[in-house]
Amino acid sequence: MPGCDHSAAYRAPKSRDALREYWWFCLDHVRQYNARWDFYKGMSAEAIEQELRRDAGWQRPTWPLGRLGGGQASTDDLEAAIDGFVHSASAPRSPRLGTPPELRQPLEILGLDWPTDVATAKSRYKSLAKQHHPDANGGDRAAEERLKQINLAYATLRAWLRPEIKVA
Ligand SMILES: [Zn+2]
């Protein structure tokens, strides 16, 4: 996103006509982008980019996409995991019937649907932890913070799913 200095770890399709081409955003901006997805309906990728640039606060003349792309998140499993994460990060879903309230936030952070199980949670956690590890983000502080949230979310979820196993 023009003017944003956070590392761009989340991708979103450029438009409905270019679902396999992506822009990369930080978490806040991918949420913002996804929240406006309906607004972009029918617009070309170019028109969406113009719209993004017009938006207040995003007026920087440069579009440092190359730098933000950064070569992160290149493996298939990681992309699959992040896809789920990004889509769950779009407009808030109505609370699902039967989801334990204390798990709603952890599930959202991990991009998981309820019900889930230990194997699914563990697999998603490993992908996200790899993605947000500070070593993979040039020691980025924001990535470190996200990793902490992911760790906490996983610990909470796992403790709920398998209360007999302690999570370090
Ligand atoms: Zn951003």
C-alpha cells in the first residue's frame, strides 16, 4: 500500500478478473482491502489501483510493490494457509452458532473455521509461524508482534481442544 511501511505478508487478488494476480499488503491493509471487496466488484485491476491511490492517506507517489513483495510466502502450503487467513480477515463474519466465545478471536487470528481439530490447528499454526517469524521478515518488529498473537491464539485453541496437554 503506498505510504505503508509495514511488511506485506498478506496477499489479495487484484480483481475478480485477475484472481490469480495478487497485491501484497500488511494485515491492516489487507483487511481494509478485503472489507471493500464488494465495492471493487466489476472494476479492473487498474481501476482498483487508481481507487487505492485516490484514497486519503495513500497519496505517496511511489508504489513500492517490488520491495514489499520481498520473496516471502513462496511455498504452496504457506500460500494456501495465508489464503484462508486473508479471507477470514475480510468483513467480520457473523458469529457461528456453537463457537465457544473465548475461541472466536484465536480462530480468527489463525484463520480457522469452527469446529476444528488439533491436527488442523497445528498445521495452520506451523504455516503462520513460519510466515511471521522475525527471521523471515528481516527482524521486523511488527512481524514479531503478530507472531506473539499467533502463538497465543494457538496456545489458547490447543488448550481448549486438548486440555490434558500443556502448551509451552
Ligand atoms: Zn499496510
